[in-house]
Amino acid sequence: MNVQISDINETRKTLTVTLDKGEVQGEYTVLLGEFTKQASLPGFRPGKVPAAMVAQRFSKELKEEFKSKVIGKAYRDGLEQSKLEVLSLVDVEEGAIEPGLSAAIKLTVDVSPTIKLPDYIGLELEVQVTEPTESEMDNVIEGLRAERADFKVAERAAAKGDYVRFGYTGTLAGKPLTEIVADKAIYAAAPQTWEEVEGANEGLLPGMSKLIASLKTGDKKTVEVAFPADFAAVPALAGKTVVYAIDVQEVRERVLPAMDEAFFKSHQVDDLAGLKTQVRAQLTARKDYANRSAQRRQVTDALAAKANFPVPESLIASERDGILRQFIEENLRNGVPQDKLEENKKELHEGASKAAVNRVKVQLLLAKIAEAEKLKVDEKDFNNWLMREAMRSGQRPDKLAKDLTKDRDQVRAIQQQILFDKTLDFLVSKATVKTATTQA
């Protein structure tokens, strides 16, 4: 066997592996023997069919598997002799592969770049104060009261925080919206809908929550709604001003429950002090979680800034495709039209490529740091992941584990992600952490 290495760039190489005729014939002989052992033809006992007859009867299957065997041997032996740290096989070019003849296989591979580890101990991180303020606790308690609020009919003009039930019919330049919005009829007209007056969250029709302020039951009014230029839900309305005729059917005001014994009992506490203790613990836990997430994010940002090495093209492409697929699926679920995504295809591709480069750089650095610090994924780590995933997906742990045994590639990907997470936790534990003087 002979192996020649050619550089395409720092992370992509071609290996031309030449197997001599003896090596090629050896692969064919072994394979033919395997076929012969399993062959069953009329007039012969299993395993007793002459090799020449097997070769003739199963020539197509034998040829395909023989080719695969030779390429596999060239790949394994080429990697072993070249000592390259191959990350992915990009392409295979083979010439004639015939028994008794030498064979030359050209393999294009992406290899791990040369990485000089930067300083990663003592990274400077910043966290927020976890002790909740009185204002934060009051806001949570008010939210708990709002969840149990009653809504009573108000015989007055609608004010901020009230809920208004009204119907509406829209026109654009005098033309009924039903002729414009196609299957999105909800934007054209509705016999009734509810809207919070000046609510924190924008309703279906942009700005309508402000336009219904000061209206009373029985009022009829014509209002103008300006749709933003990037309104993706109904592109025909993007940048347009629509006239809506609305009729108010009812106004209700939110009445918060009293903080009495029944209210406290519903939250498993005896009094306001007990409720504040409960809320303080919940807020502190939430802030602790946010701090942990922020620390991990700051570590990955710091590593990306320190990653001064080229990135293999195949890894970038794989990561970029994953980012794009996730982004597109989320947007389609949220109602963004496919043609809108197609319009921004170039920008999406560029953004995903940039994000992919950073992600791959961080992953390669994390792998090197794990190797340097001798971090491993043990059985406990995997079992912990298994229990978390089972709870998240609603599956039984034993069924999930059984399903994973059928997909080795998925198991390897999971183990790699566990190792990355373990390495991130290690870096956070070795970081220099300061607490921000003001809350974010």
C-alpha cells in the first residue's frame, strides 16, 4: 500500500491510497468465501455451492460489496498510515476496482486544525444580584392576584387594563378586506373579539388596543390601523393603512381578589409574610438559573473571541444547515410565509454561516480543553441526561435507552454534547466571577 497526501488548504486534504493487487485480491477472496458460506442454490447443500458458481450467480451483489470493502480498507489504512486527525470524509473518487488488480482510491477529508489552546482558566464573568427587590416581589404578587382576577361589567368608558368586546369590519381604499386578505379572514372582519385596553402585548390588529380606549358599550367608531412595512402574516396589508368600523358590545374591568385567608390558602401559605418568603425563594432560584445560563454564554463568547484558527468547511456546512433548518421550522410554525423566507434567503444563509463558524470554533476548543483536562463522559453523566430527556419528552427511560441502542450516531452526538456541557461547567467553575453593581 502507498499513501500520498496533498493539501487543499489547512483543514482539507486529499489522500491517494494505492492498494497493491495482493491486497485487493485478498479482500475479494475473503468476501467470496463469506458469500459461499451463505449461498443456497438448488442441488447443493448450504455452504457447498462452488465458488465459481456463487461468483456468477451473485455477481452484482458481490461487485457492489467488494467495491465497498476495498474503499473501506483504503480509508482505514490511509488514516492509520497518514496519522491525520480526520473529522469528516468529504468525497471519494475511485478508479477501476477489480480482483487481482491494484486499485487507487482518492479520498478528500477534512482534518482538525492545529489548535493552540488559549488561557481558559480564570475567564472573567459577570453575574447579577440574586436577592429580589421589594418591587420585584410586589410585581410577582400582583401577577398572582391578576391570575385570579374577576372581570365585571363596567358601565363607563373603557380605561387602561379593561377588556373590551367589539366587532369590526375593515376596508382598504374603500374595498372590503375580505377581497384582499384571502384565507386570513380574521384580519378582514369578526363579529366579536376581546382586547385589553393599552395592553402590554400587541393584539391581532396593530395599535387597536389604544384605539378602543375611552369607548363605552354601544359606541360605534371608525378607526385607522397602520400595518408595519414588514407585516408577514398578511403581506397584502404590509405598509397599508386600513379603516375599521368597530362597534363596542361590552366593557369589563379587572377586579383583583383581596389578599385574605382564602387567597393565601390557595398558595399554601398563612399570610403575606409567608407568601413573600415563597416568592423570594422562587425569584432567587430564577435568577440563579439566569446567572448560570449567562455564565455559560459568556464562556462561549470568550472562547469564540480567542479562537484564532481555520475551521473545516464540512463542519461549517453541517452546522449552518442545522441552524437554517431550525430557524425555518420555527418561522413556519409562527405563520411566516414560505415566500417571505425565500426573499431573505441570501441574508439568512450569510447569518447562519457566521453563526456556524463561531459554534464550530467553540466546539473544537471545548473538545481540546476536555482532552487537556482529561474530562470524560461516564455512565452517571449519560444516565442523568437520559432521565432529563425522558422527563422532557414524556417517555419511559428504559424505552428511550432501548431506542438509542439502534442509532449509534445519535448516541455519539449525545455523548459529544454531554462532554461540551461538562467542559463548559468546568470552565465556569474555574472562572473569575464578579457581581454587577446594578441589576440588568
